Amino acid sequence: MQHYDVIIVGGGMVGAGLACALSGQGVRIALVESVRAAVRTEPGYDDRAIALAYGTRRIFEGLKLWDALSGSATPIHRIHVSDRGYPGKVNMDREAEGLPAIGYVVPARDIGRVLTDAVNQRDDVDMYCPASVAAVSHEAGQVLVRVTQADSEVSMTAAVLVAADGADSALREQAGIGCRRIDYGQTAIVTNVTPQLPHDNVAWERFTDTGPLALLPMSEQRCGVVWTVGSDQADAVMALEDAEFLARLQERFGNRLGRLQRVGKRQAWPLQLVSATQSVAPRMALVGNAIHTLHPIAGQGFNLGARDIAALAEVLVDAIRAGEDPGSAQVLERYAEWRRRDHKNVTLFTDGLVRLFTLPVPGLGMVRSAGMLALDLLPPAKRLLTRLTMGRSVQTPRLARGLPL
Ligand SMILES: Cc1cc2nc3c(=O)[nH]c(=O)nc-3n(C[C@H](O)[C@H](O)[C@H](O)COP(=O)(O)OP(=O)(O)OC[C@H]3O[C@@H](n4cnc5c(N)ncnc54)[C@H](O)[C@@H]3O)c2cc1C
């Protein structure tokens, strides 16, 4: 029988990030992940370009991992939002926000590699991988977890169990936590392209009648592409020859970056909204996609998960330092209460954007266009939007201020 303070199930970006945050704080941690790290970091496994908000950079600084990640990070100096076929556009730039960058684009694989390497170097984190949870039960003020690894079974106890096991969280379901689920009927085609003109560190978000399209600045003058198409067309788009794919993409995006020249491997991600009705249960806390799986339209999912990490780590470490039981209902409710507004605001904002730009309502395009023109001319409104997407509208955890726990 192994004894821990915290058992984290799911070693994706959020679960591994939480293990790094708790490490070094006198907390014994187990991290249980079902897919081998070597597979998760191999080329092509997850080549998405992830846009990190400036606030998420601060969290990585607080984790002392930004130096390891910054070599793979391309700064975003400006975000340009437009609506295909309409004049409205919105520009957000770093000068107006008084920041060195509005955000950064980092390949998901590099975030995974940096976090996994860090976890492997910590003595206070035991990694069980590939392994999965066979059973969870409660006894005498602790949670008892049976984990299957290879052909053997390990039993472990902890004060708190963290569900970081993604959109289809089995722990969430076992705990009886319900969720709202919307299948958007859309699929994100993810790849990267090399345009003829330099990207100049601009992130382009273009709304089109077939779904949003983002081109994000990356290293070597490449752009990460997230192209949303109807799920009924996804197979056909995935099967296109490279030249035909580039021609279709060019037609959707326009000529702002000159000719789109080279294209990398493509991946397809079906899109859905999953929103859990609660973020805690007895002796259990949910983080990341297990609570909120969002459409990537505004690049918010991991940023929101990073703020879960910062808040939960702070609540648990403060409770342990104060001699409290970190798995008690009062302590976990502090985390739930802290995160409630941010979850609600960002989920509403993201889902609202999807609807605003995909509903086939006559005349809606002109209303949108007028709204975007107005937003572009109103710096305070833009600042409010930036604050929302950076999580600045809520009480900021210590890690998100770049401070140690
Ligand atoms: C196309 C696309 C583009 C995106 N772009 C952005 C962006 O620009 N910016 C942004 O902030 N976000 C973005 N996101 C969202 C972001 O990718 C997710 O929010 C983030 O990956 C969630 O991480 P997670 O660790 O919570 O979940 P996951 O990545 O799903 O990780 C869950 C982990 O749990 C493991 N697991 C599951 N079940 C078990 C079990 N029973 N036992 C053990 N392990 C288990 C899985 O193997 C996995 O490793 C994007 C998403 C998509 C689809």
C-alpha cells in the first residue's frame, strides 16, 4: 500500500502541470497516466499549435518552467480578427495591453515534453505509466485507489484524488457528476503551413461561413493552422492532395500572407463542449478538460486549465501548511468557489462565439460586422475582452503572478 497526499489521474498538460505545481511543497504525489510518455512526445502524436495567454506564461514562470519552454514559444504581437465577406475587424495589440506579447504559440508536444521531463526529475512525484485506475473507494477520511500497471495492481491512499483525465473523464462519471455535452458537428483540421510573406508575429482569426479559421505564428516562419469544417466534410478535407488542400485554405483565408506554400501533416479533432455541473465531489477535485472541454475558437481550453492548476495547488498547499485536511469538503469548496466564475465566463464566451459565427440567421453577418467595428474603436471594451481571456477578471493565484507557492 502506497500513501500519498494527492493522487492525480491523467498526465496530460493539466495533470502533469498540477504535479509540477505541487512538487517541492512537502506534498507526496502520485501521477497515473494511461499512455506512455514516449508515445505522447513522439513527432506527429500531438502537433497542435497551442496559443498560451500571457497569464499562462506567468504560471509557467511560477512553476520555474518558462525557461525550458520559451525556446519553443513564438510571441504573438497582434491578434487580427475578421469575418469573411464583411468589413468588420478587430485588432488587439501588445502595446495597447502594455505587455511584451499578448500571448505565445507553442506546439502541444513541446509543452508535454517539458512537463513530463520535469515530472520525471522530481523525487516527490511517483509516476505510474502506462497505468489506469481499476477502482476508487472511500475509507476513514481518505480515498483508496487501485491502479493497474502492466500485469500487477498497486493500491494507494491519499487525502485527495484529482481527476485530470480529460473530456471523457471516467472519474467524473464514477463520482456521479453530470455534464452538459454539445456536439458542435464541427471538426478542427490541424496542420501547419509556410506562407510566402513573414507572419510578423500576428495571429489571424478569420470567421468564414463554413467555420472559423486560425493561422498562428510559429517558428521558422511557419503558421499553425486550425481550420474548422463541418464534420460531414472532414474526411474529404483530410483526403485532399496537399496542393488542393492549400488552394482551398487560401480561398478561405485570402492573400494577407501571400501564397500559402508548404503544408505539414494533418490531424482531425472532432469538437464538442463538455461542461461539468460540479468541479468537486467528496475527496475529489476536477481540473482541465475533465471540467470544461471547449471549442478551440478562442484558444481558451488549456489557458483555463492552467488557471485551475494554479488555484488548486494554492488551495491544497495552503491547507496542508495550516494543518487542515486538504481533502475536506471545506477546503475543496474553496477551490470550486474560486474557479466558478472563470469557468462560467469563459465557457459562455467561447460557446457564444461559436453560435454567433455559425448560426444561419439572415442579416446576422452585418450585425456582427457592426459589432466588430464598434469593438475595434472602443479600447476599454477590448481591454475587458483581453482581461476575460487572460483570466485577469478573477482573483489571481500566486503562481499566475509568477510567484512561488
Ligand atoms: C484543435 C484544438 C486546438 C486547441 N488550441 C488551444 C489553444 O490554442 N489554446 C488553449 O489554451 N487550448 C487549446 N486547446 C485545448 C487544449 O488542448 C486542452 O484544453 C488541453 O489539452 C486539456 O488538457 P487536459 O490535460 O485537461 O486533458 P487531456 O489532454 O485530454 O489529457 C487527459 C489525460 O488523461 C489520460 N487519461 C484519461 N483517462 C485515464 C485513466 N482512466 N487513467 C489514466 N489516465 C487517463 C489521457 O491519456 C490524457 O493524457 C485546443 C484543443 C483542440 C482540440
